[in-house]
Amino acid sequence: MTAPLMSAAGLAVCLSGILAVECVDAQTLAFRNYGAEAGVAVANAMALDANGTLVVGTNDGLVRFDGFGFEPILLPGLVAPRIARLTAAADGTLWGLTDSATLFRLDVQGRVTIVTVPAALGQDLVELRSFHRLRLDAAGRVWINGTRPGVWRFDPPSSSWTYLDAASGHSIVDFFIEGSSTLWFATRDRVVRTPIETPTTDVVTWTSRLPEVVFLRPHSAGRAWLGTRAGAYLLNADGRTQRVLGEPFAAWWHAEPATDAQGRLLFTSGYPHGQVSRLGVMRLGSSGQIELPGEFHGFTPRQLLFGREGDFWLAHTGGLIHVEQEYLVSYPLEASVGTLEIAKLIVEDPQWGDLWISTWGGMYRLRAGRAERMSLFPRRATTHAVLARDGSRWWMESGAGGFVVRADGKAHTTRRSEHLVFESGNGTRFVAGPDGFYRKSGALTRRISARRFLAAPAAQARDGRIWISPEFQGVDIIEGDSLLTECRACGPASIRAIVSELRDLEVVDMRADGRGRVWIAAGRSGLICIFPNGQDTWVARKFGSADGLLSDEIHAIHPASDERLWVGSPRGVQGFRVSGAEPALEPLFEFRAQDGMIGEYVSTVLEDAAGYLWIGTSPGLLYRLDYQNVPRLASPSLRITRLETDGVAQRTGSQVLRLRSGTGRLTIQLAPETYQQVWRQRFEYRLTPLDATWIRLDGRSAQIAALPAGRHTFEARAVRPGQPPGPIIRQEFVAIAPIYQAWWFTLLVVALLLTPIALWYHLRAAKRLAAERLRARIASDLHDDLGSGLTQISLYSELIRRASEPQVAAWANQLGEQARSLSDGMRDIIWALHPQHDGWQALELRMKDHAASFLAPHGIAFDIQGAAMRKSTTMSVDTRRNVLLFFKEVLNNAVRHSACRRVQVRWQLWPQQLRLVISDDGNGFDPIRARTGDGLLNLRRRAADIGAAFHVHSAPGRGTLVELLVPLRGRHRKQNHLTM
């Protein structure tokens, strides 16, 4: 940013009434400009949203400024809109107008509503881009003026437009709404104050013989600011006016003015200065004409806006200007060729109060806020300011010769053969002549050295010694009528050692303080302090960045009262308090470009008698800093402007945000709740319970990756140097572990892994148990059937051996029957154990074979039929064996007890059940009386072993029917029924 240009002489304007009587001096306040490099090439309109955040309308749409940068606001439905006007409602809703005559509404949720304007208004808006206004009344209705005499009003609830023609054939230049019931509007030559619902021109508040009203803005109840090309006025409701600014400020521009709640007015004005029209910003209600710098003279202002913190904004065609502080005023040092001079040294005139500034191109005097070049020599001459009091005159010396300034400000040259180097406190002068260096006291002149000094920074210590740096290199001391370096017997040994040590030192500036110390700005060698340490013993100490200096390169120093020391470096200016016998620097104050200066390279510094700090910088600006009134701003509050998880925007302000743990990235962007000195602060954050200390952010965004599972709290705060931290803002997070990290998922995986093993083990155990049961049953059967049968065979054999001939045949026959019975039982066991006999078909065939061999000898007919609901059915060994034995027991009972002639078997096979029905045409029996018989008990036991149910239907003389229901799947129901 180039340097601001200085205004012309201040204009004294006496304000009365509600304005304080004071002089309004032109001045250039420190400001910041945001242009194309910041993303705001052209700023047309401004408004503050519900959070007090600045929203700017540009040629490319809307942008929001958070104190660090500008971010675009999405406007769905509007293609590359050029925003011409903006205004904000109390609820934070923004209304905007584009140059293409489109009215839109942006609510706090970011939703855009486009409102169709009437054709006549649309044409006016396109034709009248500079003077149309966009206002809101207390009811939330939108008001717009055009080229037609009246105003247009839009009612959002009913989406209806109303045209109010109250201007009597004149187009409205500006208007505003007072309260909820009054409309003020101005045409070129009149102002009307009328009821808002029924506008009328019956009462004209003000009429001018000279037209050209430019703006009309509210001041207070019944009063308004009125800007015309003849000046600025304070207008009452009864038509009385009070002129507050005259014609020099009347070259009004087309920027929309602004007023705040206190009635202060901001507007732009141009006024002649030679052939160049300078543009300034006037603030009425407080002193000060604030000029735009020269680099902005080619741009057109668009709108002014008061901020929330006493600051203000100016939108113009080259960007956006922010003025936030009035304790820093700049005074450009303009050379005759239009360039800016760099100040080398500042000297205060204690009698007149002027400042004399030596530059690389001449001498300047700053009087009454105006810098004037006083040097009588060409610009090529380098000037070093040395003031000498001679009656009513002040001598100004330079390398090209001396000149004298009288009390009336007139200057004339002096003898060119000699010039003043230093004047001591008692009036002794040290002069460089053509043939040496002289000491002049009254009429007495003594030559000190044959050397001639063209320039020599010098300082007189409290002990009377004069320290001098011939030609800005090394240090020397004037001892009486000699220089220390040219007098072997002069000065104590400690001083001679210091002079010898510093003989090659670059000396930019040299000053002495009230404690007798000598301070040297040594350029790239830093800051040197030479101080007494005991009786006639001196010590030199060097200070650098390790001692708190902003830089190791020092170009300006100024010891002030109260043990304060000002130090200027290429990185700004610092104030220190010097403490201790061996001096130590305690930081008090610092000021840099981030605080408002244009350029940090400080070439000279001075604190004047009024307590102002004057700072010269390399861009050619001289700053007056009221450092005692620089606000010590507290650390501001913060807000979260953007919250993203894995690049996806999340809604800010939610109480708890859920996200995945272990993966992804959390981005939190912060902004301060202030626009004041936003660069003099830092952000800190921590994530509890993970972080035990605060972590400093390099920028404004915190990046957090791979949060562990659990509940976390993000905390952030702002910290200004030297101030306590600001309020802490918090955002809760719940990091949800992935499924594979959940405890129940681990149990499920373990269960899934163990289930096949458990099933395999269970099946294996079940098979082993079934095998053991089968073995036990086979052993029991072998023991019961074969064991008892073999015992009977043994008995029959013994009886046959002892029996007589007639009994042998009978017992032999019984022996054969028993052997066959054992053989059949053995075959049944072997048949049941064979794997090929698992199906129903094998069981049916076995039943047929047994029935044929068992019933045929008794002359009993046999018939078996059935139907299968499935092709094949597998039966367990236990089921097959018990069904077969059950069948044999029924046939045996039929042969032995029923005297039947026919046995029928009917079966039905389902997937889960076998139904077996065995009937005969025998004698029958009474099942109740026979319930405890061996036959039925055996059948009941066989059915119970396989969980089957059986039913017996019989009656004397009616045959017998036995039904067996065998479960083939599921858990066996160990139940059986006996039905008569």
C-alpha cells in the first residue's frame, strides 16, 4: 500500500447547537484497505448481519468478512450478480438489489428468495444506478426509489407491491424512515416529512432556491442531515436549518452516507487543491476530516457504514477501507517533485512547538498539522538538522551550508564555509570549518582538531562530556579543547578502552538520557548503551533481539522522561523502561504495521513535550501516535464460522456433534468477535480430555485427525499480548468407534468363531452319547434276551439229558423254538445297526418279511399299504429298532390272543411324522381290563423310548386296531395315549 497524501491546510468550521464548537482539521487517519489481493476488487454495498459481521456486495456477488479474509456467500438462483445495494433487517435477514434490477432476500439459514420487481421499477433501477436507495421500515417492508416521483413499497407477507406517488412530479434523490410512522424524502430542491402510510406533499419541510440536494440522512427525532452542493445542513422538522459545512466541502460524490445511533454522519466530499480534487471522508458530530490517500483518488466511493466498535467502512471501486483507530495520524512529507521524503531526524523546537524534520531531500517544518519544506538548497543536498538558538533566530545547518529561520518563518542562507555540528547546554557551539573543527564560546574560538566533520551525531552526558561520532563512524569525546583520540592524556582508561573498541562502529543516532547514559543506534550492530559504573569508570553494553528488541538492526532512539526509552527498527517502534544500575530493558509498548502504520521501517523517533510520539518511516510518512490513549483492547470472544468433518460442512451451534473415530479429519475455523486490531491476537485451542495444555494456532483453523472413541470437548480462546485470555468457546463431540472396535462386535465375532466349534463339539458329543446309549441298549437287549434265552437252552439241554424218552421230543421242540427266537433277535439287532437300513423303505421291507414268515404258518393273511409325502426319510437306529419291535409285538399279540384270520397294516409318512395303523379281525378285548397286561405294557415302553404316541381301539368280538405316531424331527414328546 502506498502512502496516504496529506491534506491542504485545515479548515476551521465553527459548529453550534448540538455540535461542539471546534476546529475541523484535515488529517489522514491510519486505515487498512482490502483490494483485489484480498478478493474484493470492487465493493458496491455493505451491511452488518445479525452477528455484526460485515457483508459486502461486489461485482461478483456477496462476500462475508470475518476479520481475516473474505468468503463468498452462495446465492442460488442468481448468476454472477453485481450487488448494488444491501440492507439488513433486525432479525438478520439481508435484502439486496442487483444492477440487473433483481431484488432478493437472504435469510439467516442461507436461503435465497428472489422477488420479481414491477417492470417500471426495474427500468428505473437499470437507468438510475447511483441514486436509488434500499430501505426497510419497522414492519419489515422494503422501500425503493427510482426515477419516478414516488417510492415503491414491497410487503413480504403478501408479496405485493405498492407505488406511492408523493413527490409532485420530481424524482426522489434520497429518503429515510423515522420510527414507524414518518417518511422523510428529498427531491433536488425540497425535503418533505410526511406520514408513512399516506404520503403527501401538503407540508414541505424545506425548499431551497438553489437546487441540487444530494443526500438526506436521519439525525434524531424530528431532525435530519441534509447535504447539498452549497454545503451541509442540520434540518429541523419545522424547516429551520443550521449550516455546518460550507462550499469547500460541497463537491459531493455519489457515495451513500451513513449515520449511527448517536446521530453522527459519515459522508464523502471533494474539494479543490490546485488541479487535483482530493477526496475526504467527513464525520460530523466529532472533529476530523479524514482524507483518502492519493492512491485512491482514481476510485469512486460507493457507500459508508459505521461499525459496532466506533470504526467505519468505506466501499469504493478499488476495494474496501476500514478505519478503526484515531490515535494514529499520518503527515506525508511531499517533495516538490511529487515524491515522499524519508525522515532522518526529528528535532522539537521548544519555543515555537514546531517540529523540524531533516530528510534526504531537505528540511521540513511541521506547524499546525501542516508540513512545509524550509530548506533553501536543492533536493540533492543531504540535510542533518542541528538547531542553534541565536536571539530570535534558529540556525538550521546542512551539508550544503547553513541557513537561518527568523521568528516570522523567513529563511536565508549563512556562510557556506562552516556549519554547526553541535550546541551544548551552556550555548557553546562546535563548528566544522574549512580548516578544522572549532569550539566557539562567546567571542572565544579554539580549534579542537584539524579534521573537518561534514556531519557528526553528538550527545552531552550529565557529567558534561560531549560524545560525538565523526562522519557517523566510531565514537569520540570532546575533552576540553581536544578530542580523546588526539589527546593521549585525556579521559579515564575505561572511556579510552570503549572509544578504541567502538572505533569501527556505525553510528546512526546518538542520544543521552537524564541518568548520564549515552545511547547509540548502531544500525546493524544493534543498540549500544555507554553508562558509568563507579567513579569515573564506564562500561558499554550491547542490546539485541535476545533482550526483547524486535530486530538486531536499530536506526532510531529517543530517551524520554520517567526512564523511558523509544527504539526504532526495521520492524517497528518499541518503548522500554530502563531499570537498574546496569541498565535492563523492560518492555512497555510496541507499534508495528499490524497496528496501523504503513511500513515498519522506523528511521527516526521522538516524544514531544505534549506526550505525542512522532515516528518517521521509510515510505515518507511522519506519524503522530497518541500512545497513551491507544486502547488496551481486551482479548475478544470467538465464534466458530465453519465446521467440517471429512470435508463435509456441519451445522455450527449444535450441542453435540457425532463423528467417526480413528479416521477422517475435523476442521474448525474460528473468527474473533471484533474488527479492532485483529492482527494483535492469537488463537489457542485444546481438546479435552486429550490435551493438558493450550495449543497455539498458526492461523485460524484447527485441524484434528483420528479422534479416539469417546466424548471430547473442543475449547478455543483468543489472547491479545499483555491481556488475559478471552472467553472460552466450546463444541462438544462424540467420536463413535467403528463397528469392528465395538465391544459387542468383538463378542459377536468371538461367538461366530466359537459357534461352529461348539456345534461340532455338541454334535460329536451327541453322537458319542447316542452311540453310548445304543451300546447300553444293545448290551441290555443281549443281556435280557440272549442271556435269558441261552439260560433256557442250557436248562432244556440238562432236562433232555435226564429226561425219559417220551419227554425228549417236547423239550427238544422247545429248545429249537428258543434258539430260533434268539436268532431272530440277533438278526434284528444286526439289521438295525446296518447303515443301509436307515430309510423307511428298508423298515417296510423288514416288516413284510417278518409278517410273511410269522403269520403264514398260522394261516393268517397279511396286507400292508401306505403313502409317503416325501421320497425318502432317514430314521435313527433307535427309532427303526423300536418301531420294528413294536410291530412284532402287535403281530405276536394278534397270533396268540385274537384268533384272527387277517392282519392289515396302513402307514402314512410325513416329513416330521410316521403314522402306523395295525388292525386284525380277531376276537378283540377290553383295553381297560387289559391295561396292566404284559402285551400293552411292552407296547407302551417301546413307544415311550422313541417319544411316540400310540392308541388302541378294541372291543370284544370287534377286532383290534393299534395306531402308532412316531415323530421323525424335533424333540421327542415322551407321551403316549391309550384310547378305547
